[in-house]
Amino acid sequence: MKKILITGGAGFIGSHVVRRFVTKYPNYQIFNLDALTYAGNLENIADIDKSSNYTFVKGDIVDADFINDLFQKHQFDGVLHLAAESHVDRSITDPLAFVKTNVIGTMNLLNAAKTIWANNFDGKRFYHISTDEVYGSLGAEGLFSETTPYDPNSPYSASKASSDHFVRAYGETYGLPYVITNCSNNYGPNHFPEKLVPLFIHNIINNKPLPVYGDGKYTRDWLYVIDHAIAIDLVFHEGKNHETYNIGGFNEWQNIDLVKLLCQQMDVKLGRAVGESEKLITYVKDRPGHDLRYAIDASKINKELGWKPSVTFEQGLEKTIDWYLSNEDWLQHVTSGAYQEYYEKQYNGGVM
């Protein structure tokens, strides 16, 4: 039975990846490593908690001794590395935390993998999940490809760019078998409400302001998180070693247009008058170093692995809204901190 370590598997994207691997691959033993910081929530994966091929491990990738001991104990065959500090605004106020987790944490995982695999890399794979923000900002035209030069503009994107480079360096220097993917903005179920889509759904429900940076014309490509999990599955199993694959939603939206679409769909779902939620839009001072436009060319993963999004953005947004409206208890828990009680109840505050 293959042993697969997934880091950050109680977070937004990670929880969907863990669920997919646990349910789709009963012949794998899945170890879910998460530090359970503010955005990690075991309620995200409560439905698979009792699965026979699933083990949760509470721990921090920044702790090198802990990581080394974990790798020595379980002798993992593969690593899917999703654990990261990921919120740009937080990186501006506390950049060192992003260096510790995203750079040092990644280095600890690389060193542990290199040590236990000890030059016998047959059947092994280190999969590093990254972001399109490492490429910097686009003008009105063009797309990020896998060969676009790196040009990070925020502490967050700089930390992810650094970790990407270290993964590639371990591949070149030590022969470590790796793959890297750089994805666009994710949205969907279980998203912690600091990011735009879940934050605005929460605020619309509660008639709170919808803060839009600057003029709202910042443009992003949007990727439904379940489609992303499917792509990660494909890359892990079928991608080529030492290759990079960009994963995007094949669509672009200006922030203000996205917010207005969200308001329209929420008005329908909540039975409000047309245009009522748009009155909550409030323009706020822009954040430093705000990149104007991201857009991914995902043609490589489409041509080589046959992946493409299963939903349009409009369809995915409606699915996302329906999930949040059907799971208001979850939203209330993560915004109030009550989910900490779930951790204590499930694991008595201990490390498994």
C-alpha cells in the first residue's frame, strides 16, 4: 500500500484533495498533516475522518525535527505539498510568517524526502502546489505560461516563488522527482471567509459592506476548487517529472463584475429585490503592490493530460453560493472560532 503525505489537508484546497484521494484510492494510505491554524478546519473533512485508509496528523512543517521523525516513521512514497500561508493582505502585515511556512517549511519537507528516499527515487514523487502570483502582473493582454519569468510583487508571492525555486533546485541538484503546478484564484465550498467570494457571501447574508479595492478593475482568472482537485490528481499520477503545469479556469473577471454577479445571484437566492445587495458595495483604499491582472494559459495541462474545467464560472459560483447557504452553521463556526471546540472533541488537543 502506497503511503501519501498531503500537507495542509484541513485547509480549503487541501480538504478537497484529501477527500478525493481517500475516496478514490482505497489502496493508498493517506496521511493528512496540518497545523490547524486559523484557516485549517477539521470540519472540512469530517465525512472521511473514520476512513480506514486515512490518518490525521497535527503538526507544523516549520518544525524540522518533527518532519524528519514523521518521514522516518512512515516512509512516504509521495508528497502533495499544499500547506502554505496564502493571504496577500496578511503577508503585508507579517511577511516573516510567510517566509517561515512557505520557504522554511518547504525546505524541511524537501530535506526529509531527499533523506528517506536516499537516491532511490523509483515510484516516488514530490508534488509542490503553487500560485500564478509568482509571475507578477499582466497588462491588458497576454497570459501566464509555464515559461513566464518570475516577477513576484507581494511578500506572499515572493515566498511562494522562493519555494518553487527550491523544489526545482532539489530536482536538478539531487535528482528529486518533482512536479509543480501554479494555479489561479480558487473558489468553492469550505473557503475560509477572508477571501473575496466567501467573505462577500457572508457579508451579503448579514447586510454588511462589500469592500472593493481601488476602482474594482483588478482582473483575475477563477478556478472552481473541485476542478482543481481533479487536476491535482491527474498531475500527481500522470504528469512528467521535473515539469510545471499551469491550472486555470479559462476565464477572466474584473473584481467589480464578479462582485455584481455575486450580488445578483445572492439576491435571487435570498429572495431580495434586484439590486439590493449591490448597495452594499463600498470602494476602499487600494492595498500596496496590488497586481492589476492575472490570467493563466492552461493549454499545456489540457493538451498533455486532458484536463479542463467542468463548470463555467457562473455555474461554479452558483454551486458555491448554494453550498454556503446550506452550510451556514459551518460559516458561523469559522467566523466565530467555535470550530476550535470540534478539534478538542475529536482529538483532545493531542497529536496523532
